[in-house]
Amino acid sequence: MDKRTFLKELTLAGVGWPLSGRCGPLSGTFLSDWIGRFDDQPAGAVAAAEDFWAGIRNGYRLKPEYINLENGYYCIQPEEILESFITHVREVNYQGAYYMRTVQFERKKAMAARLAEIAGCGAEELIITRNTTESLDMVIGGYPWREGDEAIMAQQDYGAMLNMFRQVGRRYGVVPKVVSVPNHPASDDELVSLYERAIGARTRLLMVSHLINITGQIMPVRKICDMAHSRGVEVMVDGAHSFAHIRHSITGLDCDYYGASLHKWLSVPLGAGILYVKPAHVEKIWPLLADDANVGGIARLNHTGTLPVHTDLAIADAIDYYQRLRPERKEARLRYLQQYWTSRVRDLPGVVVNTPADPERACGIGNVGIKGMTPAAMADRLLNHYKIYTVAIDAPDASVQGCRITPNLFTLPEELDVLVGALKEMGANG
């Protein structure tokens, strides 16, 4: 079945909720009432309750031209959050410089405090940045390096951070030590040992992705932190894909630094991220831009000039939505969707799944390749022939070659059936 026919049949077979377009999305009150109807059901049961998720899908405006399975880069907002954001833009524009010179700073602190609450850390330990790259590169670039110091990272980590480590290598003489994370580890111990073997006498900082962006593998961060700390090494966590995706607390991880983007799984409009720094480390990190000499604590790292403050205000709306939906439901649904399609293609001829099969080692993100086909050709084929939008992943060390598949809360199993059919045909044809 082609995509156009599929969408038409879904519309005809629907239960009163539109599947695309702006057709009266659920308001906040109605959404709360709708979610409340399922309060007596555990998250695992709701994960497969398609009538529930049809109601959630109704709150989004979706393009009908393709199936969007590339939500890992940017999760679009439900219309409820988008409309609130537009209201904030109008209000800031209405108040102008008065807003910028009077209340913006207290509002930003209030938003940071709300983020700290769901992040599981103190309000004085977290600041709002523009994205994960800014957050973690501020730590890498502002760390008090000495020539010959070593930093550990993985080939599968995000490129912007790897590039920043290379830059401090050229600038300060830091030695990057790069490991390669197996796509299908036998145990947590295998992963912890991988990093432990890389630690040397001059190792000062270890970076680990909580959820590897190209495969979706969840790393045993707390165990890695415990090991590193026992060796006197600090740990920086890339939480870009774990924050508001899988449930955890930053203090529970016991990492030293943590960065995330809010435009991903929290569905905040573009332009907001977070940086957490253990209080003991704040004073030794150089800010990205010079701070006010009178500013103390983690706020000294937060000077970046005039910002789109209306985005900060939308953080509260996104958190409200996330909490009404319930984090445990969201995580269960995303894991259900990933397992729904990966379980159907793991044993297909010509198909290579680069994401662990163990449900505890991955959540919403998956990665799949076709033997004999480059990732770019695969992504092109999925879009132009099957109308499925993904992103090609071609790791430099060839450890991951395929397309990243990231559903969202609006994704239907029927859409993933189209993906499964496409992979079956592509794998058979090579």
C-alpha cells in the first residue's frame, strides 16, 4: 500500500480525530480530561492503547506528504505548546525593552527552577542555554586543561563535542582518547570496562552519551560515573536524547556535568537547552562569554547576550504538557513503538538492526541498515519511494551504517507497518 492510500484509509477508518492538518487540536483542558480517562490503567497498558494515542495525535499539526520518522533532531510541538509560544512572542514584543530590563531575569530563573525539578537537581545547579552543543562545549572549552591532559570519549558521540575536544587538543595540548561502543553489548560490565581501560594517569574528563544519538542505545551512566570517580576522573554526560525521553534524575546519575536540548524530547520551541554543573566545579569552568564580575554561582556561566526570551517562557508550557501526559506513559509508548518495528525486522534477510534488542537498552530511537546499500541511498529510497522521512547515519569507523528511526507520540503503528514493509522489500532486493 502506498502512503497516499494508507493515509486516506486511516482517515476513513478513524474514530473522530483528524490525522493531519489543523482541525481543532485538543485544548489543555480537554487534553487533561482525555488523559484522565485512562488514569486507572498502568503505563504499560496505555502504551498499546491506540485510542488514547489517537487523541494525543489530534493535538499535532502534521504534514500529510510523508511519514515523519526523524524526530530525534527536532520534536515538533503539539499545537497547544505552539500557540502558547506565539502568545509569549506577542507579549514580549508588546512590552519591549520594559520586559527585557525588568522581569526577564526572574522569569528565566523560574523556568530554570521548573526544569531542575523534573531533572532531579537543585535550582542553583542548572542554567538555561541554547542547546546541548553550547552546554557541553562550554565545559570542554572552559575546562582548566594543562598540556598532556587526556579526555575520553566514544566514536559514537555527537560530532560537535568530538570536534570541540579536537580543538582543545590543538589549542592546549589535550590528548583525546576515543573508544568505540559496541552496538550489541553483552552486559553493562562490558561497557564500563571499555571506558575503564582507556583511563590513564593524565585522564581528567570522560564524556559519555546517556542515550547514543545514532543508535538509541542507553548507556549505564551511573556505573560509568562510579568507576570514573573511583579513578579520580570527572564525567560529562550528553543527555540530549535522554532528557524527557527516559526517566532519570541528574543527581541519581552522579555525573559532574550534564547537558541537554529542550527542542528534542521535551518539545520546547527551538533555542533552549540546559547545563548542569556540580557546585564544586562551577568556579573552575571559564564561561563561554565574559561574565559580570558581580555574578556568582552557576549564573556566571549563563551570559550569552540578548536572547529570544519568549522561548524560555514556553518551557513552562512544555513541562505542563509533559507532566499531564505523565513521563512513565511517554517512555512506555516510545519504547513500545521502537520494539513494534524492530522486532519485526531483526531476522529479515539483508536487514541489519544496529540497536540492542533488550528493551531496557533502548527506548524510542532505533537504527537499521540494508546490506549492500549506503545509508544515503537508503534514506533517499525511503523518502522518494515509500514517503518515509529519516536521516542517514554513516559513522566514520563504519560501526553504524543505516538510517535512524525516531517515532514520536503522534506516530501510529500503521505508519511503522509501512516502514517494515519497505525494509522487507529493500532487504530482499539488496
